[in-house]
Amino acid sequence: MHAAVVVFPGSNCDRDLAVAFEAAGAKVSMVWHKDTKLPDGIDMVGVPGGFSFGDYLRCGAIAANSPICNEIKAHTDRGGYALGICNGFQVLTETGVLPGALLRNAGLKYICKTIGLKVETSASAYTAGYNAGDVIDIPIAHHDGNYFADDETIATLKGEDRIAFTYTDTPNGAKADIAGILSANKRVLGTMPHPERAADAGHGGTDGQALFRALMGTLASA
Amino acid sequence: MKARVHVMLKNGVLDPQGEAVRHALGSMGFDGVNGVRQGKVIELDLADGATEADVTAMCEKLLANTVIESYTIEGFA
């Protein structure tokens, strides 16, 4: 698997994500937001957490209109895989690759802690390493993680088995407790919790490892 | 020429910041504030000849996220 990790001004989980991909056996290329082309032969695009362009206007809004995002959109339109974590999830909703939006946390506070995350489906390349119903410990660190979509969209996500993760105890007001969602073809995952921050014994938890290993299993031959 | 764009969260979208402002007003003794919604005003200084359609395109593409926000444009009579 060859993964590209996008770097925006303000990204701060880009290297963590690269390390998690590499630990699972992937080759990683870092890609700058001004690049107008993804490297040849990319199987997966990682959009990392942190910040982007100061997150002025709305989180991820300016990043979503940067040159590399046109390429990410073209990549996912072709059926390519993409993983957006935290700010990366916000960027993917702002580009329209994933439905809905991330609002300010209902309690208005930035929240940084490890939370319980329920795996809602194992039917995706990202969640195949878990069983539906598993509860895993994954860190969150966000101010705008309150997932919102209209009722019709939520019903579609549920009906198409596209809710990847829910919170066991929703910290941010997210509708239907949603922490992570999949695209219609299940090849794009957006998640507020950070699996790459629970992917090494040194992190204090390894519950995120199975996500990267499962991806590698699916994409190794691609 | 100048145009002004007002961006508000849509009805039905929780506005925790507006809610915090409402609480603050109440605790300061301003009674009777039933609700507060907080939005944004964006002023654009535009070259002559810009049209409302140009500003609408800016709103749709960047200035507002129409999943959660509605917008109104002022300045084109």
C-alpha cells in the first residue's frame, strides 16, 4: 500500500499518521497542500488532524479549497480510499466527500481525553479488524467535533451501514452519537477520534492498530 | 462597491455559542431574552461590475456551508 499524507499549514498529526501507516507496512509520501498532483500509484490519502489555515471562517473550509483538495476529490471520485481524522474529517465534509458538518462542541469546550468508541460495523476496509459492537479506547482532541446532518442524511447513513463509530458517552453533542462515518462505497472514512494516537504501546493504548492493519490487509495487493 | 453577507446557522442547528450568550445576558440581569443566535457578517469590497451572482457563488463555494448555514446578501439594490 502506498499512502499519501497531506500536510496543511497547521497540521500536527501528519507525522503520527505517517508512522501509523508505516508501522502497518505501508509506503508513505508526504504531500504539501499546494501540490496540484498526488504521487503516482497512490492507494490511500490520509488527511491528518491538527489545524489548517488557522481554521478561519469554519474548520477545514479554507483547506477544502486548496489545490491538493481538488486532487483528493478526484481520487475519491475515482473510487480511491481516503482517511480523514479530526481536522481531516472536517476537511472531507467541507469538500463534500463526506456528508454533514462538524459544529462547535455542545459544551463549548475543547476536549482532549481518551473515550470509549463503539465499532458499529466491521464491513469496511477500516473496521474489518474489529467486530461490530466492540468498544475500543481511542483519544479525542477537538473543539468542533459535534457531528450534524439533517435527519434524512442520518437515516441514510444508518440504512446503508455507513456509521463506522459511535461514542459510548457522547462528549460533544454529536447527532446519533456519531464519531465516524463512511462514504457510500465505504472507501472513505472520516473520524473525530484519533486511531493513530493509539497505535503504539508507547501511546498508552493500541486499540487503533487494528484499523491500520486491516487497511493494509485490504490494500496490500492493490 | 461594497456587499455584505450575513451568515447564520440554520434553524434547527444547535448554536451553543448563542446559547452561552443568552445565559450570560440572563445572569447579568437582562430578563426576557428568549433566545440568541450568533452569526457572521462578511463585508466584501468588490470591483465595479461585480454582480449578486458572483457573491452568491462565493457564498456557495466558501463563505457559507449550506449544510448548516444560510446566508443573505446585501448591497445589490
